Amino acid sequence: MRLCRPLVAVLGGLALALTSTGSALAADDTFLWIGPDGKAYSITAPPRNKCLDMAQDARGPRNLTKRPLVVYPRKRCKGTATRLAAGHAAPAGKHFASVVFDPR
């Protein structure tokens, strides 16, 4: 229960921030996720078709870019792929270790 409250607070704050600035973030071509300690992280204008490894624990990917992306459970874009269309998000508990934007 102790872990649940901070996580809910962070996700609620993230949702509120996205509601108020969602269109601006989408215009900026942004990818969001939750990292260690429930902190929100983002990449703006990510490179196309390049596998990016996460340096730390990453979960809850949110694709606010205008192109599809794929997250993987292991580094170097290995494992079972999870595709996210533009403007979509995975469940908050979905962990991933690497991502590729606009895959071929």
C-alpha cells in the first residue's frame, strides 16, 4: 500500500500535466515514461529507426509522437515487441528496457 500511494500520486500528476499541456507535448513529438522512484521522464523528437536502451528501470510508456514505436522487455530491442500507435500508451505497469521509433 505504501508503494501504491506515491505511484498513484505521480500518475495522477502526470495525467493532470498531460491534460493541461497534452496538445503542446504532442506537437513537440514527445515520448514519456515512468522511471525509478516514480519520476516521469521524456524524450523530445526521438531519432527514427534507432534502438535506444533505457539506462534505468522504465515502465508505463506513453507515445505522444506522430509515429508508431515499439518497446522491448530487453536491451538492444530484443524480446517480445509491444507496438504503440501514435498517441497511445501502454499500461502503467508495463516494463521495458529499449524502444525504437518509427520501426521499418
